[in-house]
Amino acid sequence: MEANEAASEVTSKDGTPIAITRSDEGPALILVGGALSDGSGAAPLAKLLAPRFTTVSFDRRGRGKSGDTPPYAVEREIEDIDAIIEALGGTAFIHGHSSGAVLSLEATAKLAGRVTKLSLYEPPFITDGSRPPPPADFARHIDELIAADRRGDAVEYFLVEVVGTPAEAVAQMKSAPAWPGLEALAHTLAYDVAVLGGRMSGKPLASGAWDGVTIPVLVMDGGASPEWIRNSARSVAGLLPSAEHRSLEGQTHNAAPEVVAPELERFFLG
């Protein structure tokens, strides 16, 4: 841990402890991760941003050192973010990645006045015919695999059928040192499915879905990412009244922190 970072926790509205890591050097910026990640995934980006921001990365509920009070609901995760904002003084910037971008957008819509600027990287909606949607029963199938304690199968199914990762790439991942960590987070896949809210169907996003989000929003995608997720970013930006869309040349879904950090500094501090 860096010398200017500290690990602690906040308590959400339902009593669930949420583990956070924060630095203290400027305006508050919360980093919200996506599926199959905990707060450690944001550490490289947080380190680059720490000289200019009070950065906060956190383990979303059910992950890492955070609690997981049943039953799950997206509203509970929004309350988790609200508890972090309260601990930071009542307002904050947010940057969300993948399904964490969707959660960040939903939180911003619900927590009026609490989020002052918002950045989203590749919210993974399927908004057109540029790729097939996942199987209609994918959410139920993931639940069944988790209930049967087939965690590895659940992760593999999610990556191949929902994300669209080539099966041969997943086969290689299964022998990598990081795979057990993905299996440990498999039960939270259902949470990210809930956050996405059925918006991987290939249908256009509903107009007016986030009309209450009138703050400045940066929506980014990677220039080397698949067409479907780049189209999703454009669609989200087109629905928000004060949004700016940027493509980061050569980047994919897991964009290099050294490329993302300057964009966030420009947007949040500009």
C-alpha cells in the first residue's frame, strides 16, 4: 500500500460493511469496478490519480473484504456508494468501468446532487445487431451453476456466452494464476446481471432512462474494442444531455491506466 493510502470501511444503510482504500490529495473520485473484480483491480489507476484526487477504490458487496447481506438488490449497491460519498463529505466524482459504469450511472440518477461529474468506460449494453445477444435464459443458468457450486463453469459461461470472449482464450485463462480469484467472485455475477437490467437484448436503449442525469458525463470506449460495446458507449452518450464521447485509440475493454488517467484528469479537473 502506498504511504498516502489508507484502508478502512464504511457502513451501508443496511448495516453491510464496505471495504475501501483511499488517498487524500484533492477532490474526491470514486472508482467503481465491474464484473469479476474487487477494489484491487482499480489500484493501478488509483495510484496514477492519487496526486491529484482523493481516490477511493472499494470492494463492491460480496467481494473481497466487504460484507454481503442478503437479499441482493441493485438499490443496496447504490446505498453502498452513497455511504462512501457521505464519508467523503457529501459529494464526489465517479468513474465506473463496464458493469460498474452502469451501476455508477444508476447511482448518479438516484443520488441527485451527490455526484458532481461522472465518467463511464464501456457500459456493456447490447443496443443493436452488431453481435448476438446472450442466451435468453443466461441469468437463470448462471444462478443454477452457482447453486450447484460450479463456480468455474459459471465464470466460463459468463465470459463466453455473455461477454463474448473466445472459448480458446478462456481455456488459456483457466490455467492462469488469476483464475481462482475469478472463481471466488463467481457468485457476484448475478449482481452484475441485475445491474445490467435486461439491456443486453440487442434493442435500443429506452429514451429517457437517465433523464435526471444532467451533470457533465464523459463516456469512453476503446478504439480496439468490439463494435457492439463501442456502439453501447455511443448510445449512452447520446441519451445524456451533457455527455461527451471519446474513443481511446488502440485500447480494449481493459484500457491501460496510463491512457485513462490523463482523460480523467482533463475531464474532472477541467
